[in-house]
Amino acid sequence: MANETELADTAEAVAAVEKLQRLHPLSWLFVLVVQLRQFALPLIILLFTGRGDRYELFSLVGVLLLGIYSVFQYITYRYRVMDDELIVRSGVFQKSVRHIPFGKIQNVSITQNILQRLFNVAEVKLEAAGGSKPEAHMRVLGMRDARQLEELIRSHAAVIQITSDEKVSSANIPVSDNEILHQLSLPDVVKIGLINNRGMIVIGAAVGVMFQSAGDMMGKLMKSIFNMFFGWSGSLHLGTVAMVLGIIFLALFFLVLVRIFSVLLALLQYYGFSLSQLGRRLTVQSGLLSLVRSSLPLRRIQAYSLFEGWLHRRFARRSLKVDSAAGMAMNEENKSPLRDLVPLADPAKMDELIARFLASDQWPIRSWQNLHDDAWKREFLLPALLCTAITIAASIFYTYYAIVLLAAIPVLYLRAKVWSAHAAFACTEELIAVREGWISREWRFAEIGKLQGLSLREGILDRRFGMASLYLDTAGARPMASAFRIPYLPRAQADKLMAQLSAKISKSPLPF
Amino acid sequence: MNTEITKEIPALVVSDEWKPLAASARNVFMYVAAITILLISLVPATVFVLAADDAVWWEYAGVIALICLATGFATLIAYKSWRNTYWKLDAEALYVRRGKTWFKQICVPRSRVQHLDFERGPLERKYGLATLIVHTAGSQERALRQSGLLLADAEYLRDVLVPKDRRDGE
């Protein structure tokens, strides 16, 4: 049974929450808002193009039905906090009662969008290990209730960890204060915006949606813009050179606009970013209008990905992303911020933080080993062959000027050389790491105990050089991310490394 | 009494040797490949027959020849993949190696196995074979999927990799 003394601080909280609780009275409003958002854009476009009264009526009826349904959802959702579990009763037609033990909850995330901030309420999501859907999703609770719930679960989890793990109870855990590890200043947030250029993605998506839903209107708009611009420049009698200059100027203007937009987006997401640690749990909090706050136990981190792009280098910063096993909750509104654990930090601070997360002296790694001597040839060969093939095909079928594509070959050669100079791997006592890149640099690493499987691959080209690649499987990797692997090792070394890792993995028990 | 099962002695032992797939699996692989290609080629073939009103006899012959070629090729690949697949269960992990030109060796550490599934198609059931699917906590849907194992081997692997007390609902 849980230690009563340790829960002394939260005894009040426990007493307050023990009866069956309803969600906040305004929950129906927020559920409605979420439903509306999905229909908002088509609805707006429908209203503007005004296809007829019948359709408008249908949409209004739809909104009404959604409203009624969300009210029912709010009324039927009840929860209750017990000694070591959370009981949730929900369902309009199909009633369900769920018992969620506190030990199972790995991540508590509290989020607020602008509207929710106004009313001082928040959404609470409770996530369990390895699942992609949250165990419980409460929309919305009053902010005080949400904090109480979070505190309750955290203290329960901390107690469970202490009493069940012998090694931990003898170590010195700082349970008293929340220790702030890292904060982002305003210049840092601006740099993030300039680097990640999310504005481009948002604008691209918006343009895509507009073209899809109102195609000919967009076409007319584009045509009129074109005519306006070229008509104006034509009337100035400036000729081809000026027109080219004009296009370049317009492109630059557009790029600057996109960057400014990206900075604004970064401000929205990362303003006031703070990473703190309580015991063995990390908490991340950020957001300008919408506040997002999540926590993650350190041992749930599966793999790390450290990145330094060209712009990162100009600003002397790096960024760290992690894969965690606490569910990849890709939901309608926001991604879990725990992927972007340290969005920006200077290299020294970053190394310090990583050493802290790993709780070992294995980082930064000093024993990097080279890949196969001919790795640059292998990295150069395939793209070069492809480039040659495309050039030949283009010259035959289109124009002889396609020969100019061959200029890419020296660039590919340079790329292969720089890439293989930087590429390396390291296998220390606890870590397996690989670094790659030519203009951008990337370090991927993980604790060996967190590996779930290995596979060695050798293609035709690899066989020619006597190489093989070793693929490392970890939990919680994004499906779209590049594979975590050590490329272009000499075959014998790859075999040896595989055997070494397999032996180490079998000595360490299942992390969960 | 199905004598084909007793012809082959299952491995049933943890060792350092690489074991080939079941001998009866060879025919199964080849049948499956041939049938799959034939079924797939039914679609373009019917389209061709319906669309070509004035096709000459040698065009028909060409299509049939193409289908035969594809079937033969697929069967050859299936045979090669059966020939070049080996597996091994030792103290640390389950290993499977596949292929010669495109080589892949998968290592599933025993301490990482979460659960095991069997899949047995009609042909597999007739010949006493099974497809083994191993799940870990890794990011892919499954760590390993291997057909062509003797049922006894597959069951032995399941007993060794997921001991009875870890299994739920069996």
C-alpha cells in the first residue's frame, strides 16, 4: 500500500477528488468547437460560394445535432480518483467503466488553447506506455482540478517507483523541488522560427487546400495577379532582364514573408519554453496563446536524435529530439511536445543536458570509429549512376542541353567525401551511436539496453565493396523518420558488432 | 495419418547451428508464388481480351508467354528464397538470415520478445507448416515474419521464447 506520509502534501487533494467527479460545466462548448473545426473550412467556403439554401440548412442541422451530442457526452463522463487507480465512466449509448491504475500512466499532459485560457480550463490527457491512444482524455477540467489530478498521479507514480525499485530507494532522489534545466529566451525562439521554416509548410498546405476546394476561383485569382504584374512591368517597357529581376525580387520578398511567418509560428509554440526535472521525471511547458505542458519519465526515452543544420551552425546551436515509449499521441490538435525535448541549446549546454538525461559519463562520446574506407565511394556511386542515367535519358528525349545536368556529379563527389569524413559510429559500454551528414550534421544514439532488435543488410552494391549496414530497432520511432542504422561497415565488423550488441541486450532486462 | 509430417525431424534444440527451412516448404513457397502471379495477371489479361477486338493470334500468344515467363520467374525467386533462408535459436536470440544477393540477417533478442503469433494457410496446414510472427516493443509492426517452418519447430520456438507464465489468454 502507498506510504501515507509521502502523500501528506496531497492528502487534501485526495480528499477533494474522492467523490465521483463531472467534467467542467463548459466542456460541451469545447467539444463543439473541436467538431466545428473539422467542418469549418468547407463550411466557410460553402457559405462564400453560396451554392444554394438547401446545403446551408443541412449544415445548420448538422451543427445542432453535434451540439446536442456533445452536451450528452459531457453529462455522461464521470471520473473518480481511488487510492491507486482512476475510474472513468463514460459513454452515451454504450456505457463503459474503465479502471486505470496509476502505475500504468506514464505521461500526464495538460493543454490549453486560447479559448480554454479565457475560461481557466484545460484538457487533460493520460497516456500509458506503448499505446497511441490516450488512456483517458478529459475535455475539459477546471485548471485547479487538472493540476490536482496531475499532482496526484505524479506523487502516486513516484511512490510506486520508490517502493518497487530497490536500487532507486538507496540513491538520492531530489524530490523536493522542481529543478529547471533549460529555458528558451526570446532570441532563441526567433532563431527556432528562422531555422525550421514551418511557415513554408503551413502556407503550402493552405494553398493546397484552397486549390482543392475552390479550384477555378484560385485559377482566376492567379491569372489576375499574373496579368497585373506583367502588365505593369510591360507598360514600363523594361524588357527581359528587368522581368527576370522582378521575378527574383518577388521570390525574395515571398521568402522573407514566409520566414517572418515562421518566426510568428515559433513564438506561438515555443514562447516561454521551460524544461524542468522532478526526481526522474522531465516536464516541458511552452506556448504563447495555447499552453502545452507534458511530463515524461526519464527511463521512457528510447532514442535520441541530435541535429545541427547549416543555420544551426550559424547560430551556434543544436536541437535535440527524442523518441519516447509513452505513446505517439498524434491527435487532432497538437503533437506531444516531448518529441522536441530541447528545441535549441548551444553545444556545451546540450552535451550537459544529454549527460544528465543519460545519467552517465558516456556522453559526449570520445571513441568514434570510422566506417569502411570506401564508404565515400559507395555513397557517391548510386547517386552518380542515377544522375548519369537521367542525363542520358533527358539528352536523348528532350534536348542536348540536358548535358548540363552532369555538373551535379562533382557536387555529388564533394558531398560523398565530406559525408564520409564526418560519418562515424561508436559503441561504448552503454551507448550505441552513429553520426552522419555533410551540410547538416546529425547524431543518433540510444542506450544499448533500449534496443529491441537488430538487422544486418547487404545489398548488391554493398557486396561489391564488402560492406553491410546494421539497422537498430527501438520503440517509439516515428514511422516517417529515417532509419536508425550504421551504414557501410566492413562486413566482418558488422557481424562482430551485431554479436556484441546482442550479447549486451540479453544481459539487460526488458525496459518496461 | 499424415505421413508427410513424420518424414522430417524438427530441430527442437537450442544450438549454434543454422537450420534450413522445412523441405516440404519448398513446394509450398513455389505454389504460392505461382498462384499469386497467375491471379494478379488475370486482371490485365481480361482487360486485354475484352479490349482487343481485332488482335492477331500472336498477340494472344505473346500475352500468354509473358504470363508464363512471369510465373516462372516468380517461382524461381520463391525457390531461391526458400533455399537461402536459415534460422538459428541460441542462448541469446533468434536469428534468421535470408538471401544471397540481397542479404538480410535479423536478430530478435530473447529478452525482447513480447508475443508470438502463428499463421497457417490451407497449404501450410496440409503440409504441417506454419508462419511465425514475432512481436517486440520495436517500432515496426512486427519484428519477424517467417514462413516455411515445421509446426513442431514453430511451437517449440513459442514455448522457448514466450514461457507459459508470460502468455495471456491461451
